[in-house]
Amino acid sequence: MKRIASGKAFRLPRLIGMVAWASLACPATHHAQSIVLPSFEENTLWACNIPPAATRLELGITHSADTNVRPLLRKGTESRFEGRHPYYAGNRLEIMRLHWGKWELGYARGYADLFQGDQGAAQLFLETERGALNPNTAYGVQATLNRSALQRWTLAYRDQFELTPSTGDRRQEGVLRYRITLSWLVLQRVQVGDLAGQKRGDQFEGTLNLTTTRGLPPDAVDGRGVALDVEGELVWHHLRMGVRVENLWSRLQIRRTQRIEARIRVNQPIPDAEGFLRAPPFLEGHIQTVRMERHAMPTLQGFISGAWADREVALMGRYDFECVVGVGVKRGALWGIAWLNRPALQMGYTTPRWNLTLRLDGLDTARLRRFGVAVQIVLPLR
């Protein structure tokens, strides 16, 4: 155990600077946080084209960023946060899958960020980003940090069966499709922690609890894990419904991390080139090297839809760190979704060969707070 002596400078992870990115205000936790992992949720289950059982190679990339604190591309422009539940969620994933009949072998790499907290956390972030704490404000701060970067190897099996098989002149009435995926994970970076304290005038004082692999040699981290994903889709006459759960079951284990417990008194957080905040003196606490065992944070999405003439209308929802509801319309290869309680419009073009998706909350890049893009191509191998 290493002690952080009062009066020594200490590099605080981005938790203080990015502390504003938050949603469901979480108190300084008394239980272990689940670890957020890169997700496939930008590829909505409702619009996916289930490919035929043939040998093919699938390549894709998905990238998203959502916040309600300030515009994504306009740093230092906001001075006050007026909302209640600030958040920032970022996700990037690059995938390659080999489909062979009903089996699928895949590789992916990516990262995920989730910053959550309360109104005071957002205000502290905005003041820090502008270069100085506002001496005329006072508020409490509670925030959590959750970040990961990984590589994953997947083995999946998909199949379908008829609920009412076609016999003679009797047509098929229902089909149930399902897919089960088992993933082997190699964790390259994990950071989970919480910050709680009080900001008065030009000074913030509080406690930081952080478990991180940052600063450790990659070969010393030795992060491994397994996860199970399931999805199913029921087609009955003109109706469809489906559900996908990522990380339904999981276990993550990291052989070596650093647990930092520190008392903080900061009067001038200074961002550095690596995206950390270098805090001035008045810090004390200790650092331990510990083994970490956690679960991955599950994500869920589902839909129910009906087809009339050449159109399909759907009601859908998803859960990442909060529930989001949307309404979708599809005609041929083109489709669109209006997400309601995290307002954004998602548009897509989906065929057996291509899947292109774009999600925005507006066309003005100076005000853009929600963005998502996914591109996938399927290449026949024979």
C-alpha cells in the first residue's frame, strides 16, 4: 500500500474534469459497479436483416456519443447546467464476423465510457472546462466514472423453427428465430469509481474512490472475462416482436488494478494533454494493488411492430443506463426511428448486403448533443 501524503501533487483521472457527464445520480457506492462494455445497440434489432444461411464475411464499425451537458463539439461554451440528470455515454466498436451456415465466429475491439452524477457534478465540469472555479457558486457533487476498452472473440449460433409448419395448402403462420452468443473478453483498460464532495467558492473538497488499470503495464493487467448475449424474434402473420439482451450473464476478472482512495482539496483543476486533470497539492490517501472481479453492465432492446401494405410501424425501447422509447417506420430498405425521451432521429438503409445508420438530434453541429453512426457490409465468400 502506498500512501499519498498531504502536500504532494497527484494526477486525478478524468473523473474530476469529466465529472459533469452524468445521468442517474449515483451516491458514493457501497456496492461494486458493473463495468460498461462496448455495445452493438446502435444496430437496432428491429431494422436488422437476418442474413440467409450462407458463408459470408461481415465487416462493420459503430460509433456513438450522447450527452445533455453541452454540445459535443463546443468545449467551454456553457457556463451553467440547468437540467437534473446530466450524463455522457460514448461507444465505439469495430467488428468482423465470419458466418458459416447457422454458426458465426467473430472478433471485435472497442471502448465504452459512461459518466454519471448529479447537477453539481455537471456544474463542476463546466467551470473546470472554462479554466477556473466560479467563486460565486456552492453545491454538492456526486458522480461516477465507468470506462472500459477491450477485445472480444465471439461464437454464435442462430436458428429458427416454425410454430405452425406448412402442410399441404395450409400456409406457415408463425416463425421463432433466435441467436445465442458466447464471448471471450480481453480487457485492456478498466476505470470505475465515484467522487463525492462539496464545492464552495473557488475550492472543491471531497473524497475519490477509484479502481483503475491506468498507469500499469499492459502485460500486468491480465484482464479476462466471458459474457452471454441472447436475442429472439417472433413473426406471426403481420406482427413481429423481438428482444436482444447483451451481457445477460457475465464474469470479468482483472488480475491487477490500482485502488485509489484519496481526500481531495482542489482550487484549480488544470487539464493536461492526456485528458487528465493535474491537481495541485492538499491531497492525501493511499493506493493499493488489488484484484478486481465484476460483472458487465447488461443492455436491453426490444420492439413490437405491424406491417400494412408496404410499410411497417414499430414501437420500441432500449435500456443502457436509462430507458429510451422510440417509434419507427420502415418501407423497403429505408427506415427511420424517432427516439422520444432522449430526443434524436435515427435513419437507416438496410439490405442483405448493407446496413447504414445515422442518428442525430439536429442538423446544427454547433448544438449537436447526440450522435451515432454504424456501417456494415456483408461479403459473400462463395
